Amino acid sequence: MLDLTGKNALVTGIANNRSIAWGIAQQLHKAGANLGITYLPDDKGKMEKKVAELVEPLQPSLFLPLNVQDEAQVHSTFEAVGNTWGTLDSLIHCLAFANRDDLTGEFSSTSRAGFTTALDISAYSLIQMASAAKPLMTQGGSIVTLTYLGGVKVIPNYNVMGIAKAALEMNVRYLASELGQSNIRVNAISAGPIRTLASSAVGGILDMIHHVEEVAPLRRTVSQTEVGNTAAFLCSDLSSGITGQVIYVDAGYEIMGMSGAQASS
């Protein structure tokens, strides 16, 4: 039975009730985990208020601002985790960003600044956070991140985010190799397209979702809850032998050959 009672899990990336991170947080809470939630701070405090109201039913024992481009804030976040909990069992990395202009049109038009931003926030942040989490995972732990098929295959308009996800997936492998000796497992979930705040920036996202519903073996896309269930599994002892993997939760779409490729071109 999947049981996370007594486990401390830090969840990043919740923006609203459509966020995949929100689905993950709900399933971790359901399994008994003690939650810490981070939010992206803004000058007017709107995001703090919105996320605080959303996660209130989950009764997080930590609620912290986290902008991964601010090294001091990353440090203070994990310092707070250490001071409050002492140890950390699971880290959920649901952070990705690219400028909207870099998610439509020709990939070769990607700006240097846009490329740097996408790779920094979407890929480097996993390395950054894993390094900060490692000293707190004294009894071992699980790090889970989110990727997408666009990191291994060309998806229309995904552009620079595909490069970021490819880097993220290699980060998972290198981190798994390094941290395994500390009994820390690192895995990624490659979720099918879900309509979220982040995905809405990708040109043609609704067409992508409808295409998956037509082509995937299950003839549908997936929900935040289904991704959350897989994340909870990866945070539990039931997955103790799994690390360095990309697990597809996409209704089977990834296995399809020419029928999928032709329809997406």
C-alpha cells in the first residue's frame, strides 16, 4: 500500500488549480505526506495569496517564496526546510519557463536571452535544488521532476522548451548517478499535454491535446491526478529500485509510430 505518512515533501511550481504540481501535492497529501509548498513571489503578492488559498486544505507546514533565479532565496528556502523539519524525503520540481515569443514561429529565431532563460529556469534549477536538498536527505530520498515528449521528439511550437527538457532529462540521469550512493533517487515524469498556465503559452496547445485524444492508445489525454499518482509512487518505498528514469504518463501516446508523427506534422 502506498503510504507516505511521516514523510516530508517539498512541492514547487503550483500556480493555480490547473497546475500539474497541484495534482501532485493533492496526491502526496492523500498518501499522508507532510507538505511544504513554494510559490513564485511577485511585487504585489498576488501569487502568494492565490496559492495560499488553494493549498490551505492540504495544511502545509511550510509555505515559502521561491524564485530559482535568486540564489539567496533558494538558500533560504532549504534553510527553512532544515530548521523546520530537520530532514527532507521528497522534492517535487515542477518548474519551467520560456518566453512566449520563443514558443511560436521558427526555432532558428530563438534569441540568446530567451535560450538562456529557458535553460536556466527549466533545467539548471533541478541541479541547483538537488544540490540544496542533498544534505537534508540524510535517510535517502526521492527527487521528481516533470518533462515532456518535446524533449526527445520535435513538437510544433515547443521550440526552445524542447531543448530545455532534453537538458532536464540528462540532468536526471547525471544526478541519479551521483546521488544514488546517498540512496537518493531522481526520476522524471513525462506527462501528456495538459491545459495548464504554462502550456497555454505554447502555440496550438489545444490542437496538441485533441491530437493525443485521437491517437493515443487510451484515446484520451491524462489528468493532473494521474500524474500526481505516479509522483506519489515515485516518492514511496514502492519505487525503491527505480532511479534515473523517465516515466511516461501520457495515455500511451509516446509508443505510437507513423500514425502519431504524420498527424502532428
